[in-house]
Amino acid sequence: MDAYTKVDYINNGIKNRLYNGFPWLHMQLSDKADFIPVPDWYYGIEYPEEQKRGYDYTEDLFTPGFFEIKVKKGDSIVFSASTKEEKPSGLKQKFTKTVSGKIPRDSFSNCLRNAAQQFIEKRGSSTLIIAGYPWFGAWGRDTFISLPGLVLARQKISLYTDVLDTQIARLKDGLFPNMGNANNPAYNSIDAPLWFFWTLQKYLESGGLDCWERYGEAAKSILRSFRNGTAFDIHMRENGLIYADAPGKALTWMDAVVHEIPVTPRRGYAVEVNALWYNAICFSLEMARKAKDKSFIKSFESLPDLVKKSFIDLFWNNKAGYLADYVNDEEGQNMFVRPNMVIATSLPFSMLDSEQIKKVLDVTDKELVTPRGLRTLSPRNNLYKGTCYGNQEERDSAYHQGTVWPWLVGPYCEGWLRIYGKQGVNKVRKLIYGFEEVMNEHGVSTISEIYDGDPPHAPRGAISQAWSVGEVLRMIELLDNKYSDI
């Protein structure tokens, strides 16, 4: 296909698109300028970071020419590059308004609030959360986990509902699209719909109104789909717990797949899925009772006691003193020390008593906690991988086998404060504010997607990740609002 190397002139600038079907790129200045056409190609441009990750890393770049403009001391010129033509007369005002809306990066928490703004993206009537930069799109699971920290910590209730409304419009058979786009969504997340309930709980805690009136029907449809059965053999069994068995699929957040085989094949009953399931049922019944929704109450009120008993019977291991990561019919309990059990300690409705929570947190503290988050597997495990580096296959093989994820500090710290209260604040504050050290390490003024499990815990993956920023920011708000006197 031949490239179109000429330009078309527009008001105070030009527009160009290299190939038919590409969007036009409109390049304009706020003041009159002369464009000098000097079409030229730069061959073999290399991108070292893409090369390290095993991606295509070379391309040829085209430049159409350059602008000439006369300026004098004190002049201000605004340059705009856009897929639509702008009015040059409004560029300075638009730029000033955009800059004035930015949060100054003059403190640790303000750096995170500034970063939080960058994940919100509006596309027509949709409001999305981009999971991370530079490689991610909008992911369902990441949206629900990051939403409270990104939005409510910045006191943006209307933005919160805009994001939820966008997700609700895409709900299908009790599942949210986890990745892909509006034309090609992938409904392959068992936990995203259950995180939705936790997101609603945080919405209520922050003063959100009309929660059940607005989202009750969606919530009930999710619970019914899980109870009756939906895609990927996700269904409730007679013991009240959620079971899933989809060969070759990784449905939980530990979703790396190599050669069509899940690296962490957690089929069956997953611990965090069933902890979230219990929380979702209890919360929904609480809301339904306030709304006097008798039909729903009658349909689900017997489940919490059954789920709680079954969960403890199935997952708790007295000898080990912590929860199984998953259980299935063939293997029984998988007792790998992973952070998924921590989620059961932090949810508003938990099946665990205080002694069980303490034991889970103690094991986690000894084997998984690092200054950059929680490891995904204990170093004592023979499958542990301390670095996440190399090509796609090598990285995916380490992604959830020891690699540290910052977002997990949220549930860990919340569980810790539930047990230790004010006596646990100093430990939590040290962990959370320790992230200030990374503000100029990988992505400037933000937190990376992952870190190596082995010291010095080098940053890896995306340079800025929504749920990393969101959960650290949420914990800062929790400390400031509830424990500011300590």
C-alpha cells in the first residue's frame, strides 16, 4: 500500500493521514504559522523496551515537514494534534483550562491523584478506566478494583456512576467483559462481577445515594446467573459455593496462559471467588431488606449460612493455619501460599473469625509481603520465580508465580487494620508511604504494574497501573480519614 505523503492545509495548520482508512491527524497552532513541506522517512527506528518484551520493535517513521512562526519574548504558542479539526482561536483557553484542572505533583498523595486522572477516558457516551500504560486497554476486573481509589479518593461521585453505568450496559449473562473492545469483548472473568458488589459497597461508604435503586437489578441478575450457571461452567453447587471448570481457560485474576495452558490452573473452587460470592450475597440481602424486596430475600436468604459453613469446611486447613488457594474434585485442597486468601480477610462480610483472619495475615506477612506489595507465591515454593523478565512466555510464566503486585496492599492493609486497629496503623503507614520511593523510578509520579519478587524488587510491566495507584491511594485516604490522630 502506497503511503500518502502530502498534506492538506487547514486553519492554522495541516492534516495528514498516511493510508486510506487511517484517521486524519490535524496539526494546528494557536497563531498563524507557515508550514514548510519537507516529506522524509526515517528508517529502522528501534524501541528498546518493546525489544526487551519480545514485541516488534522496529518501524519506519514519516515526517511531513515543519512549521515556521515568528515569536517574541513573552509570547505563548499552543500546538494541537488531534483526530478532529480544532478552532485555533480557542486553543489557548482550552490549554489553560486543561492545565488548571491538573493536580500539582508537589506531594506523594498529589502525585497519585494526578496519576489517577490519567486512567479515566471518555469515548462518546462511555466512561472507561484504562488498566495501565502503555500496553493496556479498559479491563472489567481492573475497573472495579481500581475505581474506589481512583475516583472516590478524589471525591468524584458522578464520575463513579458514569463508569459503573458504562459497565452495566455491557453486562451479559451475569458477566462483565474483562478485555477486548465494544465490538469484540471477552467475558472471561469469574471474579469481575463479584468485585462489582465490593465497588458498590465503597460507593455507599463514600456517600453515594440510590445504590440499590440504580444497580439492584444488575446485582440480582449477576447472583442469579452464578446460582443457575453461566458461561465457562461457572455455577453454584449444592454446598452453596461457586465452582468453575473451563479447560484451557484461566478465569481468575491469575490469568496468564502459555501455549494454551494456564500457568496457575485454579479450576474448581477459588478462595477469593467464594469470599467475594459470600460478600455479594450478604450485601445484596442487606440492600434488599431496606428496599423491602421480598421476592429476592426469599430466594437468597438461606444461602449465607450455607456458604459460610461450606467455605470453612472446604478451605480452612487447621494444620496449616490458613486457607487453601483453591479446591477441586481431583486434587482436593491446594495449599500453595498465595495472596488470594487475603481478600477473604478484608471484605465487609467475611466468613472468617478474628483468629482465622490473624493466622492468614501472619502467614502472608512472613512469606508474601514486600515493600512493593504482595508476592503471588511464597519463595518457599519450588515453582517460585523471583524475577519477571524476558520474552512473553518467560514473563507470563513468572507473572503470578512470585511476582509482586502493588494492588494487593489494599486488601492486606484493610485486613490488618480490621484485626489490629490503631496498633496496626504504623505498619500499614510504613508500607503505603514506602511507595513514595518509586515516584521517579519507572513511570514518573505513578506506580508500576508489577515488581520482582526478589530484592531489590525492580519495577516491571506497565509503567503506570490503575489498580496499583487506586489501591495505594485508597489506603492513604483510609489512614487520613480514620487514623489521622495516630
